[in-house]
Amino acid sequence: MTFTPKPSELVSKPIPGKSTLGLTQQLKIADAALPGAVTKSIYFPGKPEDALQIRMKLPQESSDYGDSNVYLDQYSGEVLRVDNALKMRLGDRVLNSFVPLHYGTFGGLPTRILYVFIGLAPLILFLTAFLMYWYRHWTKRPTKNNIYTTSN
């Protein structure tokens, strides 16, 4: 919808007889690709041809976990792509704007508290409906020994 071109598929090229680079080497390469950024998480590849993704946070980013990513070839250490959160494409900015809305973090602590109450609302409604049903159905039933009479 934003006419943002889809990024190319990232593929590691397995080298026969060679294992993947060590994690410390790959982290050094990622730090050089985004200087000043802090590593927040690492997504290890599931297949030999998948790229290693390292999520980083630049000091100017507002999100807690950062939206910058460095993708590396796990065998040669070549930088396949750098996603700088400060220079994101429009499509990525639109998609990333939904995360704070989903978790309620867009307004700080007050919106988080509001989201807890909104999350508990169905449970509270269910419990009150059950109590109302139980009270109406079981507490006012006449028994054999208890016959309601009206007196003038």
C-alpha cells in the first residue's frame, strides 16, 4: 500500500569444508556496520543458507529494543544488508508503528495500566454474569419446606 519495494532475499553462501564464523567475529562486523549501536538480540539462522540477523539499537531510537538490523553471511562475514532505523523505508515505518499500539507502550505507564484493565475486562464481565445467574437461579428457589405465602 505504501509502494515500498520489497527487499531482496538474503542468502548465505555455504563454503564446502568451512564452518560458520564465530559469534564474536560476527558481532565485531555488525558493530562496524552500525557504529555506536548496541546489540539487543541475535536471531540465529535455521538453515545453512539463511543469514544471521543481529538486532541493534542506535542512541537516537525511541523503541526499547531497537529497530536497526544487520544481516550477515554466516560463512564469509559479508554484510548482506543494514537496516538503519533512522533511515527506514515508509513501509517499515508504518509496520513498526503498530508495535507500541499493540503492547500499549505508546503513552508510557498510564497506557500500560489501561491495557491491563482492558485485558481483564472480559474476565470481570464473565464472573459478574456468572454470579448474577447463580444468585437468580439458585438462591430464590422454593423448597418443599419453604412455601412462600402472602399475608394481608
